[in-house]
Amino acid sequence: MPALRTDRIWSRLVWPLLWPLLLAQLALVLLGLVVGLFLWLGGAGATSWAASGWLLLALLLGTLFITAAFLLQLRHRLSDCHARIDSGLEQVEQQVCELMALLPPWLREAEPAPSAEPTLEARLGHLNAALLVLHSRAQQQPSLPLLLGSAARPGMLLLRGRIVAVNRAMEQLLGESAEALHGQDPMPRLHCLDATEGQPERMQVLDGQGAWHHCEVERLASRGYELMLFAEPHDRSREFDELLTARERAREESRLKSRYLALLQRELVPLLHDLGQELESALGRVEEQRLAALRERTADVRLLLDSLVDEQSEPLPTESPAEERGPALRVLIVDDGPVNRMLATQVLERQGVAVDSVAGGHEALERRRRHAYDLVFMDIFMPDMDGVETARHWRELESLDPTGERSVLVALTANASESDRRRFQEAGMDDYLAKPYRPSALIAMLRHWRPHAFKEPLST
């Protein structure tokens, strides 16, 4: 931008006003000199010198009037110039605001605040700051040609119906470079097909070899620009084949995982058995409580392995049809192991059983206060209240129930000795299920104690 020349202000603003006044002043001075010379040559006396004094006074007053006239005209000219500058600044500020409004919303934040003093210098400073912000934010906008070039599908960018940019895939399709296509009308190379309602727009594209290609087209128009992306027609049969291939791949992966789980079970179960024997011989009766807890944990691991292998290899019994089932059962699972609760819940829900699960004895008793359960699978070793104590409190709550409903309590434990079974019976438990148990064992226990819910005979 060229710098402002100070001589233009002198030549366009000051000099047109100053030179007529200087001529008038020069004429006045010459007139005074002529009169003074005439009086001196005439040999005038004191009267003539008084006239000369009045002449000098008139010359001084004339000079003052000429200076005042110059200053008044200069002020008028400056006011007019300031008004034109102010009008121009308002137009530029309005245009800057309109350009700011064209930016995306995420680029309009933190605009420079206008100055509190509406002076010319302050307005120019604010306008300069706004222009700098506008320039920096305009550079942050995404470049449409750059985005188009990164697209894998053939595409072109049009402005007022003319090509302004194409990507590499479009160059290969049309057989021409971007420079050769720039500014051309694309319609001779495109042929619109009859559109079907609900279907993507289709076109035929003429390639560089003179052959027509069927393509699906996506259009996006904004502010005079139009973006066109081309793709091969959607092939439903190919998509179906891909889905079948993905399903077969998933099945193969499932079979492979099943074999891996079977190998893991074959290696880990004997290890857990040997570990249990070593712990029993090492701890003995002195650490009986700790030994029982370790047995419980190893039984949980074996239960998880058996359940995973059973789910991969042996299909679980499916839910019976509605007309072959009796009244719906309500079962509660009390176990501090989240994996055990999840597996038991999934197995029983597949049989159409309403299942609730809790992690401790206090939660189980709270559930009993709300409603009764047909059958309760209760873990023996739990951190807050063990299964034996929970069973005693459970029977006490049932004795206070006026309906007289009684739940079947089944103990889940890795300790299944004769003394343990007597302890379970004394606490009011009806049966026990030794860990690790298979999913089919849960269903068999349910059929044994609540056969009325399964009208079809139990298959052997």
C-alpha cells in the first residue's frame, strides 16, 4: 500500500486557498509602497506623514483580514474533508462487519472491542486491528480445493457452473489434467439419468476414452460454489456377499476361540487342582477359614472356564414355548463374584426366569423384605455376611411373613463335606451346589425344586 504523500495535502488543500490571498496581500503592499513613494517625491510635510501612518494601519488591517479569511476557508475545507473521511471510515467498518459475518461461527470469537474514544486515530486503530483479525481468521478457514484433493472419490468444485478444481481421481476418470479442466463447463461430459424417488442421483460420466460410466452423485451448493462427488453405483449383491463373508469369518474366529478356551481349560484345571491340594497340605486345619476362601476363589475360576467352554461347545437348553411353561419363576442370586452373577443370570434368563442378583447378604435380606423368591442361589463365603448367617436371617423373615411363602435356599460352595452339609441344613438351607458347577446344573436344580414351572418332561 503506498504511503500518504504530505505534498498532496499542501497542493490540494492549502495552496488553492493561500495563493489568491497572497496575491491580494502583495497587491496591498505594492499599493502602500506606491503611495509612500509618491508622498516622498512630492515633499509632503507632516500631513503627508500622517497619511502614510494611516496607510500603514490600513495595510496591517488588510493583512489581518486576509489571514482571517484564509483560516476560515481552511477550516471549512478541513470540516468537509473530515466529513468525507468519516463517511469513508463508516463504509469500511460496515464492510469489515459484513466480512466478519461471512466467517464460520467458530472463527467469530474474541473480536476486537471498539475504542471508547470516537476519535479519528482511535477509529483507525480499531479498524486496523479488525482487519488483522479478519485476515488471520480467513487464513484459518479450510481450503475447499485442498479438502477435495484428499477425497478418494472423484470430485469437482464448480463456481457459477465452471470447473475451478478437481481431485486426482477425477483427473484419472476424465483423462485430463486439472489445468486443462479449469474454467470448462462440465455438462458436456455429464448426462443426468432419470431420478427415482428415494434413490441417490445418478449420472453418466464421459471418460477420456469416450466411454460412459454410471455413477451416483452427491451435490453440495453454498454461496455460488457447488461440490460434486461421484461414486460407483451401490451394489446390494456385493454388500450381501461381504456380509456373508464377515459372518463366516466371525464363525471361524469363534471356533478358534473355542479351541483356545478348551486348551486353556485342559491346562488350567489340573493346575488349580494341584494348587488346592498343596494349599490344603500347607495350611492344614490351623488356617481352615483361609483355606476355604482360597478354595472358593479357585472354584470361581474353574466355573468361569467351564461356563465359557460350555457356551462355545455345548448349546444351553432353550426357552420352552409359552404354552408348555408353567407359572413364571423368580430367582435371586447372592454372590460377591460379578462374573458368577453374570453367568448365572444369563443361563437362567434364557429359560424365561425372572432373575435378580445381589453381591452380599445384607442386600439379599433387603430384597426379601420387598418380595418373595421361589429359589435363592446363595454363595457361602461373602465378605459382609456369609451365606449361613444370611440363611438364618432369611428364615426368620419368612417366619414373620403372614403369607407363609417359603423360598428354596441352595448353597453355592466349594466345600461339600458332610459337616458342611449339616451346617447348611441347620441354617435352614434346602440343598447345595458344589463349585465349579456347569450351567446345566443350575437348570437341573431349578427343575428339581420347582417342577411345576416346567410342564414338559425333563429330557435325559
